[in-house]
Amino acid sequence: MHFKLTPYACIIAAAAILGGSAHAVNAQNAGQAAPDHPSITVRGRTYTPRSILERNMGSQEDQTAQFPPHKIIGNIYYVGTRTLSSFLVVTPQGNILIDSTYERNVQTIRKSVEQLGFKFSDIKILLGSHAHGDHQEGDALVKQLSGAQVMAMAEDIPALQAIKPGGKEHPIDKVLHDGEAVRLGGATLVAHLTPGHTRGCTTWTMEAQEGGKTYQVVINCSLRPPTMLTPALVEEFNRSFKLVRSLPCDVQLGDHPAQYAMQEKYAKLQKRDPNPFIDPANCTLEADIQEAMFRAILAEK
């Protein structure tokens, strides 16, 4: 990993990072833009906390607009929006959905599932990446529409239970623990606890077959650090960066499409190039970016 720190002027407001939307980042404070630092450069590209958040979230329209549903590799499909990931794992005994995103997006996800030729009612298990509304607010509605069993990492249960769109109780049918496997129809997904962004942030791994070969797929939970790092968070992030780097990986995905350059890779997919999602050389790029930011935030303290 290679990165360098660049000059900065003042401490960024924590709310700009923790607010969960690009709109919050663009807010003005007393007529001046919120400060935005530290700045890092990774593989020749410069990032700030605000630019990373804007990259991940995009506009309000990006968060809700359907992205063309498509096969990623093997039995894994993309059914999310332009900037909020949702993945469908298809098996002979029913399907697994990862991340319901906002409740308002559930019908868009349903449309994508059906456009791929699958039934929404065939979703038997609903998993999630982490307990933020833009990733798991729609869990109750997905369960209502499909009857899916909702499973979540133990450490995220309190935060999930606080997500109640329209007053709906957040469903939790099974509590998962670090290293636990979720199995359905020959597919096995392993839940890896990668805390920091939330206490129960969950990185999923599974195998996919394509062209007679087996590929290791990693679906990363966000590693984006807040600007206020407590000793407990520092310990969690250090553990998570180490764990993510240890995972065998041929295909890296993430809870925001920008984390794995989905749009660029999708464009290449349309040109019938070799599957661009098979990209082991860039499996740790997002970890490189987020760890560089993490180290920079620590350095300024």
C-alpha cells in the first residue's frame, strides 16, 4: 500500500461524515463550506472525507434510481441502485438477498429481480452489510413481500432494532456470529465481523463458479472511518483492515458500487470483454483507500 498525506487546514465536522448522505456534506456552516480534511493520495488519486462520501452516496436520485440489473459472476447478480448495492445469490432451493437498502428502494429491487427472470417470492434469506438505513432500512418490507428469514450479526442487532421506517419493527429471525456460515441450495456465505463503521459491520465471502473455474468472492462492508476515533474504534478498525486483507479474493464487491468500480466494469461487460469483475489485483484497493484515511485521521490527532 502506498499513500501520502497532503496539507490540510482544520478539523472536519464529524456530522459531515456520519450524516449518511451527500446532502449533509454539502451543507453550509455560517456561509462557509464545512472543512474537509485530511487529504490522502492512493495510487495517484486524491481523496478527502467529503469526496469519499460523495463518491459512495452520489445524489438523492443516484440513491434511488435503478441501475441495470446484471450477472456479476456465477450465481451472483446485482439488483441495486446506482449508488446503493443489493446482491442476489440464486440457488435451486431459493435465493438470498444481501442489503435491502432504503425502504423506498425495495420495489426497485423487486423490479430488478423480476427483470432478471427470478421471483421476488423466491427470496428465502435476507442478509445485510451493516445497520445503517441506506443499507438495511427495507428489511421489514422485504420480509413482508417475500417471507424471507432475516439474519444479522449480533453486534448490529441494537442498531438495527432502532431502524423502524413508518414505525415497523425491524425483523430479526436469526442472530449470526463471526465466522458463521449461511447455507442455502448449495451456496455457502460466511459472515466475517469487520467492525468500525458499525459494531456489527459484516463482510461476506462465498465461492462462485464460472467457465469451469472457482472464484473467491468478497462482499466488503464499508471500512470508512469517522473523523472522531475512540481507542475502541481504533482497535476495531485495526482488526478489520487486517482481516479483510487476509481473505482470499478474486472478485471484490462492496456495499456501495463505487467501492469496486461497478459502473466502469459493467461498461466493459457490455463489450464482451473477459469478465471485468474478476479483478484480484484490485481486491484491496478500497481497503488501501480507507486505511490511508484512517491513518491520516490518527496522525492529525
